Amino acid sequence: MTYDLLITNATVYDGTGSEPYSATIALTGDTISLIDKENKSDVLAKQTIDASGLILTPGFIDAHAHGEVFKTPDFRNFLEMGVTTICLGQDGFSPDLSEDSYTSGEALSTWMNRVEELQPGVNIVMFVGHNTIRMLSGATYKPEPDEAELQQMEKLLHEGMDLGCFGMTTGLEYNPGLNCKTPELDRLAKTVGERGGMIMSHMRSEDDATILPAIEELLSQGKYCPVQISHIKVVYGKGTGRAEEICNLLDEARAKGIKATADFYPYTASYTSIEILFPDWAKKPHDYEQVKATRGEELKQFLKDKIIFRNGPEATLIGTGPYKGKTLEQLSEELQKPFEEVLMHDIGPYGAFGAYFIMDDALQDTLLKYPYTMLCTDGSPFMNHPRSYGSFARMIETFVYKKQLFPLQEAIRKMTGLTAETIGIKDRGLIKEGYKADLLLFDPKEIKEHASFEDPAQLSSGFQTIILNGRIIKQNGKPTQERAGRMLRKR
């Protein structure tokens, strides 16, 4: 038999976390058709890559990503750090269409079909957003939807699952999700579980004082379907002991049969809308101008206390808009007014996104070591945070080699096999006969993260060859400019 592509002399890290081995790998079309650990020399192929001195791994899977497929279809920021599959529809919002055009499953179907026709630069996994279906159902900002609205949410969720979505995401620190109550989430979790999906959740709180009840609320949904903590962190928390407490809570749930996991981006600054700093009563559906007029002094004091509690104005870096690249402390000096007034009058709850330096290294490292934590970026081509361009390279360069947090095979598992198994991507994430050929060849010592908070849009380097769905899209360090991604649908 003559194969389409042969990779010889490879050191294989197969995505399971097992010890690496030497093998010859043969591809037929988009599929791994032979793993020859005896490295026989009589295997024939139309094309051969000599992988001497390099390791071969599955393509990395980003468990929590963002992006606008039709604006930046190449997704080069992900590919250059080895990511071949990204999971969209996060934080309760899906897909990247206006609410007017997304009125039923048919519109989501149109979007997914358009993605397939476009053939993006990476594979796309889709989730149904709870916030989106809540708005479409008519429940909008109500704390307790009526029965007709709940049934409409269930209908929209079913339609999304019919189309091949892998589950539902929630964004409970954002509107309208912050208004919902636990019984609504439990009810929708039953629908997700019936369809074999999972829930990924930006929980109701990530703050040290309130994170445990937020996790318990998610674990309540875990009685009906697998649940995942999105971008796990403990804001204001300190030390390994606090992280171990969180991990023990997840272990206790797993011991009871709840499939509880987490994803993680490897930085100690978060990035999200500036609205996270404002009180609920100053956000939609409330009229912000009226709030300023009637409760201005109260709002000003709230913002001042909030920022001081979040490590001061120097710990908030504006990432978008006219003040991009400046901290609240710098803006306060430039505009010659207190930082809380800058927030209140010059930015407002929806005027910018920002990076927030609010996490503890020891705590976060312990969460990353947890066996059921996988890697994500929580990034996009547009996001002004280094995680968008550097997370997966940083995992290898910093956490495997500099910090020696775990061996390389465990890092690879957290970026491939664990993620695919958890989400339910049946034929990717491992180097295994019959699996799809999303593969990386590289020298791990050459992997470099170049993104920084000052200059975040810097591509990672070191991934020499990238194969996506059996097609070589980067060889000898040079992109082929070919797009080979697919819209992946849950079977």
C-alpha cells in the first residue's frame, strides 16, 4: 500500500500522557492509518517528512476561545501556537450574528454552513450560548422566565444540539445571565444531558469570597450533564492551600459521579469588559445616565472601593477604545481627576475592555496542575491580552521547562487528549489509528512565546510543521497559506 504522507523517525507524544515512543506514522487522506513502532523501512508514501530530532503531537485544542470567523478566517494567532481546533460560543453568547438574524436554529444552521463553506484556518467546535437563547426566548432580563419562555429556551437548545453543537455555555457575570436563578440552569442542564452534551460556565463569581457557592451552583447542573469551570481562577485568593480546597471540592463531586473539569489560561491577569467593575444596578436594563444622576455619589464610592480591593488603579490596564494601553492610574494623572471618576464619566460600564492583575501565582499554578484542568486561551485575534497569541507556547516554555510544573507528556495531554475526551470530540486529540490527522512537529526547546501585555499581538514561534485534516499547512517553519479547518459537529 502507498500512503499519502509518511512521518519517519518521530518521537511521539500521543496525547494520553503516556511515555513517548519512536514510530513511523502514515496518513491516508485526513486520517492516521498506520502507527509503526518498529519503524519499518519498506513503507511507501507519496510524500515523506523526516522528523529526526523532533516530537510529534496531536494538534492542540483550545477549550475556550473567541473570534469572528468571517473577519479573521485564518486564525493565525491560534495556529502559530499549535492550536488546530478552537471552541466558540463561550460565556453564554453564540454565534457571531445579531439577535435580529439569529431567531431560530435555522439561522445558526446557516452560520455553521457558511463556516463550512469558508473553510477556516482551524477546526471550529460550537456551543449554544445561554445568554443568547435567553434573549431570543423573550425572557431577557427577567429573574424568573415564565413557562412559555423556558420551553422556548429548551427548543432553541435542542435545535443547536441537532445541528451538532457540543453543549451549552453560560456567562453568569454578564447580562442577561446574571439575572437567572439556579432552577433555570438545572432545567436546561437536563436538556443538555439528554442530548449527550456538556455545560461550560463562566460562573456567577470568581472572587475568593464567593467562589465556593458559584462552584456548588455549577455542580448542581453536574447532576444532569458534565460541567466545566471556564477559565478557572480565584480572584483575590492566595496560596496553594486555597487552590487545593477548590480541587478537593471538584474531587468530591467526581467521586459522586459528577463529571467536573476546568479550563485555564496561563496568566495572572484576566481580560474582560469593564462592566465587571460596575454594580448590577448600574448596568442594563437600568438607565446608566439616570443612575449617575440619582445615585452618583454611591456609584463613585462603589467604583473606588472596587478598584482599591482589586489591587489599585495600577492593576487595571485598558485594552480597547481611546485609552487603550493605559492603566487607570495613568489616566487619572493625565485627565487630572480621581480614577473612579474616570471610570464613571469617561469610560462607563460598556466603554472598554481591560486586563486586571488580580491573581496569585502559587494558587493559579496549583489549579493548572490539577489532573482535570485543560488549557485554553480565552483569547481571540482581536483581544489585547497575550493569552490570545501565547498561551499554548507559554505552557511549554514556562510551565514545562522554566517552572517544571509537570513533564512534557502531561502538558501535551492537557492541550490535546484530555480536552477532546472531555468535550466529546471522538476522533481527535490523540495520535491513534483511525483518528483525524491534526498533527504538530516541533522541538519543544525552540517554542517561544513573544506576546506581552505591552505588545500582545505577537505570534508564537517554534512549531515547524502543522498538519490539519491531513493537509500540510505549515512546513519547515513557513505557512503554506492554505486553510484546511472544518466545522466539527457532535455525532
